[in-house]
Amino acid sequence: MQKLIVVLGLVILGLVAILSFASAEVNCPEENENSTATYFPHETECGKFYECHNGEAALLDCAPGSYWDARLNVCNTDVNCGDLLTSTAPPPTTAEDTDD
């Protein structure tokens, strides 16, 4: 019985942690007068970013081998990711790499 209580406690703690992380959303600014999108880097992964439009955030991925460049607001291959994860796969280098 004690093992069941411990397991249930760990499951609940895990769910709370996941929900807390998932609810840490980007605070998109209100729409500005020229209706341009606003961009924010992902909090843990260098190859992801948020695009805010109409007050809503969309999570987007850079193409394989590129990472979000917050200085230029584009995906770029020459980016210093610092401590962020760089989980995007490198681009194919030969025609053989693209044949699956």
C-alpha cells in the first residue's frame, strides 16, 4: 500500500511539473498597428522559436542544420546557441543522404 501511495505521489508530481512547464507560454504583445509578427526564442532549444501574431504564439522549428538567430529574427546556420539544446539534425550533404 505504501508503494502505491509513493508511486501515485510521483505520478502526480510529474504531471504538475509537465503542466507547469507547458503553461509557461510566451507573452505575445497585443497586435501593433502595422500587423507584423513578433518572434521569441524557445526557452530550451536553439532550433525552435515562437511567432506571435494576433496575440497568439505558434511554436515553429528551424530547418535541419539551422538555428534561431534572435538578432536577425531568422533561422541561420551561423548561430551561437550557448547552453541551449541543438537537437535539429544537420542537412543532408549528398544525394545519397536524401534517398530513403
